[in-house]
Amino acid sequence: MEIYELPLVFFTVLAQWGIGGVIALTLCLVGRDRVFDTLTMRKIASAFWLVTVVGSCASLAHLGSPLGAYRAFAGIGRSWLSREVVAFILLNGALTLWLIMCWFANDSVWMKATTTGSFVYWALAQYLSVLRFIIR
């Protein structure tokens, strides 16, 4: 493995770890008995959000020149890699909303809606990642 492949490794590991943590924390929150108190839940949610966002940012570093990463949006109509980049940006937006709900409205219907939205965006991003490798 070459040094230039490390950002892709960090992206793959950290983004999946963070999303897995979000799903696990959500499962802990939807039960009848609260597993964590509010302060602990906020800290864990913040950590999972940070891990996911750092992982997503690492993905931009493997696109060649990180300063030219904005060009990844140019091929949105024809490139699966561009669609994957957009999907992970949307995922980070959904996770940011989820984190806000964890901090300010953790027992509301909005919390459940943002959790569901985050999961849907994650599934879409995974689907686009797979398509990038099987469609030529």
C-alpha cells in the first residue's frame, strides 16, 4: 500500500465506524428504558459525528489535489464518484441535523425523523459506492 492510499483507508474505516455508532446509539435511544443519561448521550453523539465527518473529509484528500476537490462536482451527471461525493456531503448534513436533535430535542419526533433520514442517506451513499465499482 502506498502513502497516497491512506486517506481512502481513513475514509472507509472512520465513516463506517461513525455511522455504525450512530445506528447503535439510535437503537439504544429508541428503547423504552434509556440506556444513557442526556449528558452521556450528547458526548457519545458528538464523538460519532466527529469521527464520521473526519472520515468524510479524509475522502477528499485522496482525490488527487485536495485543493482541486471541488472539481468532483463537475461530473455529477455522468460520474458515480461525483455522486458518491455528493451523497456523503448530504450524509454529513443529515448527521449534523441528527447531532442538533441529540442536543436539543432528543425525545422528539424530529429526533426520530433525522435518525431515519441519516440512515437513508447512509444507505444511499453505500449504494452509490458500490455502483461506482460495478458500473463501467
